[in-house]
Amino acid sequence: MAEGTLTTTHRPAKSSFWKAIAAVAWKDLAAELRSRELLSAMLVFSLLVILIFNFALELDITTRRSVTSGVLWTTFAFAGTIGLNRSMAIEKDRGCLDGLLLAPVDRSAIYFGKVISNLAFMLIVEAIVLPVYSVLYNINLFQPGLLLVILLGSIGYTAVGTLLASMAVQTRTRDVLLPILLFPVVVPILIAAVKASGGYLTNARMDEILPWLNLLIAYDVIFTAIAFMVFDYVVEE
Amino acid sequence: MIEVKKLVKRFGLKTVLRGVDFQVQPGEFVALLGPNGAGKTTFLRILASLSRPSLGSVDIAGYSLPKQAAAVRARLGVVSHLPLLYPDLTAEENLTFYARMYGIQNADARITEVLEMVGLEQRRKDLVRTFSRGMQQRLAIGRAVLHDPDVMLFDEPYTGLDQDASSMLDGVLQTVAGQGRTVVMTSHDLARAEDLATRFDILSRGVIAASSTREGLGKNNLLTFYKQALAG
């Protein structure tokens, strides 16, 4: 066994903020690429939901357009909860959350890294669900405006969800607690996302859609800022 | 190197630490012993900046907790009974991840050096999920020394290890301590603590009930000292 020599230097915490964000996101994506346990659970759940809705709602083409946004966001919200819960449980169960918190970086870097990876998982699931939904319901979902709404809604959802998941994971009832904490808080995001998506799908005028888009952007900024400020207190005993 | 004064930690109405005073000189290896529920893990979590003290002061390497927590964490390595490793990453990927989190320069060379130190160089490309508990614990020590910390905290590092793995961990611990680091280790294994540590502190009912250096034990063995401290 060789004697380790002292070849490294202590780096100032501030200088590695962006690298720490990238490291956390890279670590989550690399681990998921191997295990696929999180993505497969989210994907199976999402596909089952849209399949069940397809058989349950035998609708004409006009009604389909009006219910699509609701079905889509219900699917994304519940699948997102599965992903958020699992993503933080992996950290907690093997003590890795402590490993992250021991790093000499601003703890908001850990939060942003987790948000990026959770957002990536959600967008991957959405990218698979959308074409399947288009085929099953015979609706074109690949409209730039609709895709923008899905992106903005997903950002807001994961920004709040990552914060609340790190809070819920400290408890024994985390699987039950996360949806109870999360859904009341993300109601404004989900309503704005459903309304804006519905507007694009029913070819509503832009001045009807714009307020919902603005609301989505405002909530994304507000929730991200709040989470940035309180994350340190949420994860520390 | 470590100076703790009148440390109190409360969880709601329950007081776990009741005014702990604790000093460690540079290069000392202190075994923190005590029965279950004495507050050893809580104490170590406060030193590691994972938990905030309710009252009292904690200074490590000249930096104060919790105000200068990032500076303390840069000089601290922590090993617990959980390995703090990702099973779906290889040994090398785990260390690369932590090297990025600590902003380590020449990370590849340092990772190779650390893997050699813990005897896992041949397994660097293997997933951590394929490692035995003992190998995971050795890699956990590698992770903890990666940024060359001045202070090492070990919280029950022998938990769940068989005899061979424990013996191998002894060697790694001696190597780590032999590099001039300050070490604080909690343990229930008095025999191991007696072999490794240079000082023994007994934590009981939330305070340091007794403290002795190896020389200070005299003719008594550690077990006698431990029993006397708990009885008093």
C-alpha cells in the first residue's frame, strides 16, 4: 500500500460553483444512464396514463383538442413526482446527500445541479410521450408555442419539486409527503401551463395565451429565486 | 486544530449535547467512545458542518462554524458507516465526481494515487455496486482523503465489516493518520480504538465524562477506564 503524498491544494469554494453544478448534473445523468430505474419508472407510468385516458375518453377531434392539455399535464405532473422522489431517495438512502453537503461549495450549486438533472429526466420522458400521444389521439403536438409552454412548465415544476423533494426525503413518509407538499404549491404553474397549452391546441388568439405565458415565466423566476435562498436551510439539520 | 466550547445541541425539547468542551491538537488521533445515544454521531455531524449547534462555539483549523462552513469543509474529510458512494458509478467516476466538487487540480493523478493508497487501483473501472462492504469502505476513505484534508472524522467506520475487512481498514486508517492528519473517530470497538488512537474521550449523557492519553491510562486498560468513566 503506497503512502499518499500531499499533491493537491484546497480550492476556494466560490471558484468551483459552476463546476459543482455541472458535476452534480453529470453524476445524476451518468448514474441514470446505467441503472435506468428512474426514467423507466417515469416512462412506463406516463405511457400507461395516456393509454388509459385514450380508452376512457372516446372523444371527437374537437373535444380531444380541449382535453389534451389537461391529460398531458396530469401525466407530466404525476410522472415528475415519481422522478423527483426517486432522485432524492437515491441520495438519501446511501448517505450520498451528506457527501454532497460536505463539499466546500455554495449549497445552491447542489440544488441547481439536481434541478438540471431532474429537468433533463422530465424532458426526456416528455420527448417520448408527445409523439406517442400524437399518434394515439391523432393530434399534432409539435407546435413551437406548445413546446415552449412544456419547457417553461417543466422548469417551474422541477424548480419547486427539487426543493420540496429535498425536504420530504428527510422524513419517513417521503413517498406520501412529496405530492401532498408539492401539488398545492405548483397549482399556479399547472393552471398556467394547462391554459397556455390549451390555447395553442385550440388555436386561440395570442393575446389570450400571453397572460398565461407571462404567469409561467414569473412563477419560474420567483420559485427558482425562493428555492435558491432557502435550500441551505432545508437540507441542514 | 479543533476547539469546541460549551457546545449544546437540542432537537426540539430533547437536549443531546449539554455543554461539551473538546480540544484536539494537530496530529492527534482521538477516539470518542460512549454508549448508544450518548451523542457521538450528533457531535461528529456538528464538527462536519452537517448540523448546526444550538449553543456554543466550534472552531476547526482556525475557522468558525457555522459562519465559515465552506472553509472548514475544504479542510475536512468524513467517513461514516455509510460509504457516501454512488453504486451505479465506477470507483473512478465516484472519485472524479468528488474531485470536481472539491475543485481538485490534477484530479486524474490524485485519483490514481488515492486508489493505490486504498488498494483498489485494479478495480477502478468497476461499478461500486460490485464491491464488497469492505472495499466500499476503503473507497469511502479514498473519497474522504481525496482533497488532502487536515482533519479526518470517522463515525463508526467498522460497522458491518468482517474480520478481514476490519484488519484491512486498520491499515488504511493507520496510513491516513500517519500522514500527519488530525483524526477523531467514534467507535464501539474498544480494542480497535486502543490500538489506533493516541487519546480517548468518553462521551456520556451529552458531556465529555473523561479524557485520557494513551500514556495517561497507566496500568489500566481502556475497558477499565471506560467503565470507570461511565460509572462516575
